[in-house]
Amino acid sequence: MTDPSENIPSETDIGDAAPPVDVKQIGKVVMLVGSFPPMHCGVGDSAYELARELHRKGIDMEAVTDSDADPDSGSFPIHAVVDNWGLRGMKRLIRTIESLEPDILHIHYPSKAYGHGLGVPFLPMVLRSRRRKFKIVLTLHEFRLSHSLRKLASFVLLDACDAIAMPCTLELEALVRRHMSVAEKINAAIPVGPVGPSPDALTDDERRRLRREMRSKWGVGDDAVVLLHYGTPTPSKGLEVFFKALKILKLEGLTPLLVVAGDHRPDEDDFHRLLAGQPGGLGVKDQVMWLGRRPTDELAGVFSAADIGVFPFIDGFSFRRSSLVGVLMWDLPIITTEPDGDLEGIGGQEKVRFVERNDPKALATAIITLAANPKALDAARRAPNPLKEYFRWDRIADQYIDLYQEVRQKK
């Protein structure tokens, strides 16, 4: 088994470059993912960013995805042709993949568009029976906390794959414990990169301008504290806990503004409708602003205007959370909930602070520590951010290129 820790940099070697790989030796990579922009799916957004970076590095890259995706959204060919991700759609899916003549098929699982379809879980097995000549790489984005049926689908999926990547060692080790065959395959812990706008595209002056403009639009003064939660609201995100923490803060005389940026659709989603009514019942309705899903250029202003990113995940922080990573890249201090175990790169840094899960009082106390102390908040914003290099797409793409090369070299 490839030691997952080999993919984990220390704070002294983050950003060190490995010897360059001749990408021509890798051949063509076809990425299979259920959702691609503009579809609403964190896995799809992450897979898109990875494919774009791999293509920029010279990989012969194409993608096969859902028919609702935009085939013209990338600098590489996107085949938005899949109407059915179930077993009935498998014949057409296989024909599409084989017609592209890949050297590597890179599958991302799960994805929102897959739904409960079994086509993708059984796909590698069927391809193997057809004596396919290409290698299959699987990025399994989650496992430990997945539903039992999804875990079963994952077991079927990974059996016929040549290599498995997971977002962190916690997830990879949990998979190995449940499915020992993974230990005999090429495997790696490769983090998920940021989804959203990049601060690298802006100068400091531009970020200050965006901050002034956005806060003026919101009616927020320079001295007010803005809390940011980014991502599609789901039961595991802990927004109910967040609202209760806001009530505690209000009783303490603090009324920061919480900005929620993500795909919020109370007219269509029952859970979103339930969330939308909770701040009013707690007396903090005026402190919550629902932005919904915003375009990338507007998100740059949102991230610039915020002071603290807050992510009270009920299931704990994980490196699979691309929304949190996206906010972290903007040097915002982050308050989130404790992970299930040790996470690489987290020790000895000041950007991410952990609190107990499902505990409004603990969350409120952590927010007060920064929100009620301008000097502490400024120091947290200016603190070194070693994790920023760890989550850059450039570095993540290099790890996948190394994985591709290892897979291609294995007989």
C-alpha cells in the first residue's frame, strides 16, 4: 500500500516542487463526473477545477458529464451527453467513453446528478469484462459518514479500479479498514481544492475597494463584524447551531452580520424553507443575510467584505469541504468544528480554530474571542497561512499527475 502520509507536506516543504513528469507519457485522461458547471454540486465544481488545471499543465483532457452541464464552459472538450445515470443508460455511457479512446478514465464519486442510479458503481466492472485497455482511477470524495447503501455502491465501484484517491488520510484509512483490497491497489490522500474565486487575481487595492463597495451595499459600517458561511445549506452544515449562537451573542451585546452565500432555494427545498424561518424565531432575523448562489466575480466581493469564516459542521471538519477551503484561501480566520482525528497540515497554524460540535455556546464563545477584540481579529487575519499552499490547485494537480504516472507504469 502506498503510505498516505507520503502525500502530506510538512510546513517546511509545502510548495516544494517534485521532478517534472512528462505528461505525454500519461496519454489521454477522460474525466467522468455526474455534475459539471453550471449544475449545483460541490463535487462537480471541484472536478471541473481539477480538470481545468490538469489541462493547463498539458494533460490531454476531456470530460464526460450530464446533459444539463454546459459543454462550452471549459478550455477542454466537455461531452455533456448523459441523460440517464442508471443501468439503462450504461450502454450509451460505455460507447461514449470507449469512442474517446482514453488511456486513463478518472471517475469522481459521488455526484449529485448520479442520484440513486447504479450505472456508475457497476461501470468499472462492466468495462473490465470488455477487456478495456485503459486504466481506471477513482476519486472517492467521501466514505466514513456516507449512508450504508452509498458505502455498498462504493465497494462495488472500487473493486475494478486501478487506483483510488481520497481527500485525506482519515477517509482513506476508514476505507482500508472496511475494504482491505484497497491496500493492494495504488492509493493516495489528495486534498480537494478551493471552489470559488481566487484572491490571486486581485491586488490588495482591488480587494480593499471590493470590501468597501460590498459592505456599503449591505449597509455595514467599517467597524461591524461580518461572519461568512459559504456553501449549499444541508443538514450537516450546522446552520441551526449557528443561529442559536447568534442569539447568545445578541444577549452578550454583539450583533455581527451573518452572510450565507450558497444555493439557497426556500421555494423549492423543504430544508431550506425550514432554515429560512429559524432566525426570525430566535430573534436574529435582521442579522442573517441570504445571498443565494452568486457569480464568481460577485463572490470575490463577498469574500473580501467578510471578517471571519464560520463552518459549524455537525460531522466535523474534513478536507473534503471545498467550500471551507475556498474561504480559507482568502486568509480569513476560520472557526469550525473538531474533526474525528488528526488532520495533516492543521497543527501549528493559526487560521483554523476548532470548537465542539453541535454546541451553540462553544461556537458563540469562539466568535466572541475575535469579534469583540479588533486587535485579535486583525492579528488572526494577518497570521501566516501555511494551508494556503497546501490547497492550491497547482499542487493538487501535480499529485494527480504523479498518480496517473504510477498507474500507467503498473502492468
